[in-house]
Amino acid sequence: MFSTYIEKQTKAMTRHIEMLDALFKHATEGIVVVNKEGVIVMLNPKALELFGYEEGELVNQNIETLIPRRLSKRHTHHRDTYLESPHARGMGSSLELFARRKDDSEFPVEVSLSPFKTSEGQFVVSFVIDITERKKQESIIQEANQEIQKLNAELEERVNQRTEELAKAIHKIEQSQEEVMRALKKERELNNMKSQFVTIASHEFRTPLATILSSASLIGRYAKSEEEDKRQKHVQRIKSAVTNLTEILNDFMSIGKLEEGRIHSVSVFTQLPEFCKGLIEEIRGLCKEGQEILFSHEGNKEVWIDKQLLRNVIFNLISNAIKYSDPGKLIRLNINANGKTIFIEIIDQGIGIPESDQVHIFDRFFRANNAGNAQGTGLGLNIVQNYVDLMGGKVSFSSEVGKGTTFHVELPDHLPSAI
């Protein structure tokens, strides 16, 4: 019976050995067994096929025979370290590992290590997989990913470009719409201005024309020499009415020239005090009874300025001071020229400008609510502002109802070549 048991055990062991041998020989992975000195003691056919060797050529060879020459020294150090404390581990999933064939060509591998012991000592079995094809596929996938990224980048760039072009197109459309709206607004303003012009012109022309007509008719009735005073009274009324009409026409002509861009500032050498005194003498005839214009000058007497534009600015401002001040009131014209800037002040003791109207005072055709029956087109201060702008200066004012108004004008003093 004992012999029978031995026989069965022997047959079972034989089958196990045959199965292990079959697994070793027919495994799809290369199997390399080395001893603790790193010497190859056994290889399976797949390993011989991977490395390009014939049976028996690698046995008793150092494992570094299968390592690329450039890595063999480093591998020796890693092998010695591993064998000091061997343990099962996989290699190549996160590392770039290469093996060397008999013809010195290299190929990428993935390696798993498993230590074991027998009666003959310590050994390590290595399972080697050629991952060349996997690497090719990974490379293809990587190239495809790079191509996709490139296409995505190009697509994104095109989208951004198209978006930018669309934004520009929308901006142009918006600009066109704004231009159309501005043109429509300008047209409405022009229509309003035309209506205002007709209204103001008909009103402002009617009064002086009626005065001229009635005075001309009455003059003919005063034929006697003792009636000379009456004739002169009506002659003065006619002159005053004609002056008013001339001022109105000058305002309308100035606005037209400004709109057409036909007025330009040209500085000329000017004796400022003499210029202002002559202008005051010209304006003095417009003063009401008891009104007086006082003039003061400080600083440089010789300046470079556009005399015609300056005349119109001062004439308009003093005319307004006369018009909106009661008889007997004082009007001041103060000028200070420091060589760079000409400072002008026109100060009156008139009715003043209501605070609610001050923001509109330079608007075309605007007249303050307290202007009453005083003649005017509402163009004078708008013309003043435009003339001051043409000369490169600025105009401002301060006013209080019932106490008066002060206009401040600052103009540059420079040679024409420096403009």
C-alpha cells in the first residue's frame, strides 16, 4: 500500500512539473530567472525571442547583457540595492524602461520582479513584456491629441477672430446708428432753429420797423423851424431802430459764418488800451441816461490778438450790460495783460441771471426768464463763446439776480507763428 501511495505522489509531482514546464515554455511573456549575483540561470523561449538569442547563449551571462549599454552601470547599482531587500514589484508603468537585443537595438519594456528561494539559494524571476506596439499606439494617440489640441486652438482662434470681426461690425453699425441719430438730432435742432429764427426775426424786426415807419411819417409833419427838436427826436428814434436792426442782422450773419467755418482767428499786434478806449467811445452812444462805462488796464499795453473777434466779444458783453442795467448804473471794463494771458472783466449792476437759467445762458436763441421786453435774439452770448473758443480762450460768468453780472474772459497773448 505504501508503494502505491508513493507511485501516486510521484505521478502527481510529474504532472505538476510538466505543467510548470509547459507554462514556462509557452508563456506569452518573457521570463528571465537570475540568482542573487545577477547571473541569468534560466530563460523561457519567449525571452529568447524578445532578445534575439539562441537557446543556451544567455545562461550564465550577467543580466546587464540585456540592458542598454548607456544604462548598464546605473542598472548594476539598482540591482544590488534591490537584492539587498528583494520584494515583488512592477516596473515600467511610470518609468521609461528599455532592453537591449543581441544586435544592440533597443526596445521599450515593462518588467515585473518576484523574488523566491529554493534549496539552491535566492533567485529573482523577471517577467518582461515588449511594449513597442503599445508605445506606437500611445504615440499615435498623443499625436492625435496634439492635433486635436492644435485644431481646437485654431478653432478657438477663428472663433475669437470671428467674434472680434462681429464685434467690430456691431460697433460700426452702432456708430452708424449714432451718426444717423446725431444727424436726425442735428436736423431737428436746425428745424427748431429755423422756427426760432422766424419767430424772433419777425418779432425783433417788427418793432424797429414800426418805429422807423411811424417816425418817418411824423417827421413830415414838422415843417416849421421851431419844430426842429421834434424832428431830431424822431431822427434819433430812426437811428436807434436801424442800429438795432443792424445788430440783429450781424448776429444772424455771424452764426451763419460760424456754422460754415468761415471765421478764423488771426492775431495782430494791438495797442490794447487805445483799442479798448476807441471801442468804448463807439459803444457809449448805446448807454441809457446816466449810465457810465469805466475802463481800467493793468500790465502789458502791447498784445497779439484778433482785433475783430475781440471787438465783437467786448461789444456784445458791454451791450448786454447796458441793455439789462437801469439808467444811472455803472458798467466796468477791467483788463489785465501779463504777456501770456489777457484777462477781461465786464461788470454790471443789472438785473442778473436767474440761477435756473445760468446753465443755458450760452445756448443759441436762449433768453433768461427775466429778460422782459428788452430787445435781443438770444444769439449774442452764443457768438461770444464761439469767438472766444476760436481765439483759444475761455469765458465764464458769475451772477446774482438784482445785483448784477460779471463776465470773465481769458485769451492767450501770442504771436501768429506760435498758434
